[in-house]
Amino acid sequence: MVPVFGNRNRERTLMLRALMLVAALLPGAVDAAPRPATGLLAKDGPLPATIPLQIRTDAGHDFSIALSDPVTDAPVISGYLRGGEFFRLLVPPGTHQVTIAAGQPDDWQGVDTGFSDGMQAKLTLDFDIRADRRQGHQMTVAIVDGGLRVTDRRDQVICQIADWDSVQTEYTEGRRTPLRYLDQSLTTRGRFCD
């Protein structure tokens, strides 16, 4: 009698496919998106991101931050914050609806979905450029009584300072009188205002 190995391999293949199908249909079997690093997730608006938004949190939960247009709900910029880490995001100027969501790191489902079962806090903030000042916000977010709360919010202002750099160069050609050339360039630097 000749052993038949083909049937045994076929049975194993069918069994493996059935187990994969059952695992895919079970709740919680959906693969979570990889946990992003703290920082920018996506920028959808056309304006340059130059105004600061700084958020402080405690460890234990991760947070997603999404800014959108308060009228059209069009996304502007979004970021991800691992709980307890430093988070600073430069955002475009304008009035934005800021949505902060908190959840467990394992519950992250991606940029479009966010956390599968998270808490949210929403507020509308103005991010302005006024003369030589970029007016942003600094806030502390915490989970209080089972809900997500902004426990502290302050203005964060960066002053733009213009500096003229002058370089004086002398050129001599043969025995002629030296020529002086003044090269000026404008540079800007920012610092936190008092």
C-alpha cells in the first residue's frame, strides 16, 4: 500500500485557512495601526505652519490632536502625542477647532479613525500673527473623573526679531583706489516673549 501524503497537506491547508478566517472575524482580532512617534501626523492646509501649540500630559494614555476648520470641518493639521512626552506642533494661522482624543496605545486605529474607544475634548482657538508676534497656545490635558479635560491653557507668544548683518569688503585692482562694497542681509530669529 502506498501512503497518500497529498490529502494530509490539503487538510492542514484547509484547517489553517479556516483558523485565519475565524481569527479575522473575532472582535479585537483587527490589527491595530502601528503606534506613531510623537509629532506631526498629517498637514492638509495650504498655509505654512508657523504658530506654536504646546501640550503637556501625564503618562498612561496616548493622545491625538486634530485641528480643523470650525465652519467646514475640513482638516488642517494633526499630530500624535505619546503620554508624558514633550509635544510642540507648529500650526497654520487662523481660527481652528482643536480636537484632542485620548486612548490606550494599543487602541490606535490610524490617522483617519483615531482611537477605537477614546475620550475627546474640543475647543476653538485662534492662532494669529500680529505685527512681530506669533500668538499660539500652551495647555495641559489630563483625564479627570473619567473624562478628558484641558486643565490649564495659556497664550504662548513668539516674538520675531529682525537683524541686519553687514559685511564690508574691500577690492583693489592694480594700483587703483580700493573699492568698498557693503553687503547687507536680513535675518529673522524668534524667541518667547515676556
